Amino acid sequence: MSSFLVFAALIGCTAATAKTASVGGAPSPRPGSPRDEGIPPTPEQTVRAIYSEALEHGEAFDRLRTLVAQFPGRLSGSRKLDGAIGWAEATLNTLGLDRVYTQEVRVPHWERGAKETVVLLDAGNVVPLAATALGGSGATTGSGLVAEVVEVQSLNDVVTLGHARIAGKIVFFNRPMDPKLIRPTEAYRDAGDQRNRGPAQAARYGAAGALTRSLTRAHDDVPHTGVTSFAAGQAAIPAAALSILASDRLSAALTAAAKSGGSVRVAMKIDAHMLPDAPSHNVIGEIRGSTFPDEVILVGGHLDSWDIAPGAHDDGAGVVQSIEVLRIFRALGLKPRHTLRCVLFTNEENGSRGSAAYSTAAKEKHERHVFAVETDNGGFQPHGFNLGSTQGDAHERAAAKWRPLFEPY
């Protein structure tokens, strides 16, 4: 986690030139820190001090352990997310920041209900398929849905087949993540339309249900959930993700049936339901800038996670990394020139209303944000940073300036 922490801490920071008393309840600078030595440090010394603090005294992993142990499955609207919000606010309050506050957000409240089941009915055999309902899925009625399956590779395939060949059936989106793409995030993005928009597309053509291949390259029997979205006013059909092995089993059965002129049926039972929007909060902590207090540098992650996972990589790691940035500033006695703000967003997984609420409030207050960095790719060893800008080539000039500071590491 240390590379992210150094990168976030580096932007716009400068150390105090003399040892001073603690500010706002913050701890005194750690002995040997740039501020403790009483002379202006070089950027290289500041980077080294941040790395050392993160690696020798880091608290991120301990905080992550607490977060996922006490508040796993932090889906919007859940008590677990409410608990995590309280934990985050209390944690930020221990750092002696200049301000800690929450920002109210109304979030969607979808619940999975009883454990879902998907069963392949193949030549008289009943073969369970590992599956999990997608966030936003509708429910099956009565004892469940039994229907013929149609396999497709894209949303356009649904259009090509048309209403006559889709209506009343279960549409199975089975395009795998592209193995030729080295970066998994790119392969995930390119295959993600099947899960995100596939069920809604199938519903437009009269499908009774939808199945999608899990967005993973792992050939195992663990299905991956995720959000699927339906248009306003559109009825949500039952939708589930199959594991990779289950997807291959179903595809093989469909291929065999097609050779003999037959068909394949699947039985689905999903008890998911959507409840009224629920109250939630973004959690925000900040250190006021010494030179440009009205200009904000933002670091952040999202507090919510899917209901069937502890949410360590997605995005507990991002949460504790962002908290750690502020802790390191206080531990080393660093004073940022710009206001440094940590934002722990609610409702990223199935709505993005937390970020929308933050953006709206920032515009209403006429706040100026000069830099923002989010961490939401898991707690793995960082290999680099993706920089972009709305201000021409500002990101390229920044990269050229900062690259030499990171090359030794």
C-alpha cells in the first residue's frame, strides 16, 4: 500500500521548518521526521520519510482487519454499512484532524433474500450450477422460473435474434474476458456490458430471465456478483451470474443439444427485492492547507461492498489507504499547502450516489479541487498510477516532475 500513500502525500505537501506543538489534538511529530529535524527537507527526503513511516509504523492493515471482521458485506442500506460509517468517522476522529464530518446521502436498498438456486435440466438430469444473483436483480415468482436457454455473446446478438426468439426464454450472456489483454481491468471493462446492461437488454425483448458469465479469469466454481441496471420504469427480471465452470457446463450442454436439434432448460429461483431508498453518509476528514486552504486535494475510496463478501480488496483497502494518508501527515508533522481531504464514499457498488452527492455539494459550495486520487483496484502491490486531466497536458507535466522521486523505489 505504501506507493499509493507516498503519491497521495506528495501532492502539494511541504514540511514545517521548525518543530512545533501538536495542532488540533494531533500527535507530536515522530522523532526523526522532517518536521522534527527543524530544517526544510528536500522532496526526496520527504518521500523517504513517508515510505519509512508507512512501512515501519503503518496502521492500514490493522484497520483493514477490523473493518472486514466487524463489518463484512457492507451493501447500501444495510446495518453493516451503517456500522462501517460509524467506525470510519470514529477512526478519523482519532487522528487530530482539522475537521471530520459526514454528508447525508439517500441510497438504493436492494436485498438478496434467501440463497438463490440455478439448476440445469439436461436429458433428465438435474445439475446444480454455481450462481449468485446480480445486484438489482428481480425475483422469480411462485416456485421459480423454468425456461429454455438461449446463449449469446453480445447485447447485439439479442437484437439480431429479436423478440420472437427471445421472449419467454432465459438469455445466457457467455462472452469471456479477453485473455489477450494483459491488464485485467481492461478485459473486465470490455466484458462488463453483459452483466451491467445485458439483463435489461434481454428484458426489452421479452426474456423471462438472464444469466451472465462471471467477470473473472479464474477457472473455478465461485460466481462473482456485481450490479446490473434496468431503465427507469422497466421491470427487473431475475438475473444471476454463473461461475466460469458452471458457464462452461451450460454452454457445453447447449452445444450438444443443438447438434441433435434439441434444447436446454434451466430452473432459477431468486428471492431478491428492492426496498425504499435508505439514509446513508459519506465520511470526510481533512487537514486545512497552510497556503491554499480553499484548494482541495482529495484522496478516497468507497466504504460499501457487496453483501456476500468481506469487502477487503473492494474497497476496504482503498478506505484504509486513504485514512493512512492523513495519519502519516500527522505522524510526520507535515503541513500540506493545499487542503488535504479524505472522502470515504457510500454507495459505489450499486448506484454511485455517494460520489454524486459529494460532487453536487462541492459545486454548490464553489469548491476548487486541484487534484483527486481514488484507490479502488484492490490492495495489491502498486505498479504505477493512472493520471488524467481536464486541463490539457497538466497530467503529463506532473508525471514528468514526479517520476524521478519514485524511480528509486
